[in-house]
Amino acid sequence: MVRLPDTSRRSQKNVHFLRPRRCFLLVVITLGLWMGYNHIYHHFQAPQALLVLGGWLDREHFSAKFALQHPQLPIWVSGGSNREYSEWVFTEAGVDLGRVHLDYRAVDTVTNFTTLVDTFQSLGISNIYLITSDEHMPRALVIATIVLGSRGIGFKPVISPSNRPPEPIDKIVRDGLRALMWMATGYTGADFNPRLKSI
């Protein structure tokens, strides 16, 4: 009598090994399809507000000029320069300060979005112009896709030109993972930011 080798254990190990990989792949594909659908759906909607990501003064100057082309839209500046300077920039450009909302809760790019996404949703804003500088836009796009997309809010990127070099890919990956963590848990990981230790 010839005994065949027992492959049941080996096949069980392979099944257990493949299940997490398949689940992860399914999650990634589902997330990608959902975000792609959101992007296409919102592409044809007119933006209802401007979101300016602070960090560099040239973004605010650019945004003030851009805002003049869209006089009916409210403007949110997240983590921008001090109040007096921001108000001066928009006033000097001829923008009514009644349209401008200065928000200083954000401490980094992820929290630029997480601190305002519920405000946009509560106001019924489903599409925005997203304004930041060229070197910063790739990271902002990843975070916006996840954070804004989680609330069904679309966006159209508007680039403020700069002469700064592109950001490293590790920043984009890191903040993309933080945005996913926020979507799953509500936690941004912002308390690991060294700037917070001085507050």
C-alpha cells in the first residue's frame, strides 16, 4: 500500500496565509473604486467654497487673487499666517472679509482637513476648490481624497506656483496612512508632532 503525503496541513497554512492578503487586496480595491467614483461624480459639480492650506504666505496672496474670480464663494484658510496679516492680504486684494474664515486648529496637513471636514459637511458643502502650492499638492491630494472623500466631499485642486522642491515621497505615504487611520479611528496621530509640545 502506497501512502500519499499528507498535504492537508500545508494547504491549511496556505489558506490562512492567503486570507489576510486577499482581505487587504479587497479593501484596497474597494477603497480605490469608491474614491474613483467620488472623484468622477464631484468632477462635474461646481465648487461651493475655497479651502486654502496655510504654511506659506504666497499661498494666501495667490488665494486672495483667485477669490476675486469667484466672488460668491466663502473662503476657509486653515493654519495660515496670523489674523492681522491674513486679513490685510485679503483686504488689500479687494476681498470682502465677511467671506473669509480663518481657522487655526490645524497643526499639520492632515489636520488641515480633519478639523474642517465636519464643518463643510454640516454646511452642506459637497465640493471645494483646494488651494496649496505645487510642491505640497501631491500630499494634499492624497489626504483630501481620503478625508474629504470619507464625507462625500469632492474637490478641485488649484495650484499656487512656488520655486520650492517637491516634497519627499515618505511624507506623502506617512500622511496618507495617518489619514486612513483617522478614517478608521478618528485619531490623526497629530500629538506626535513636535510643534505640539510647545503648546
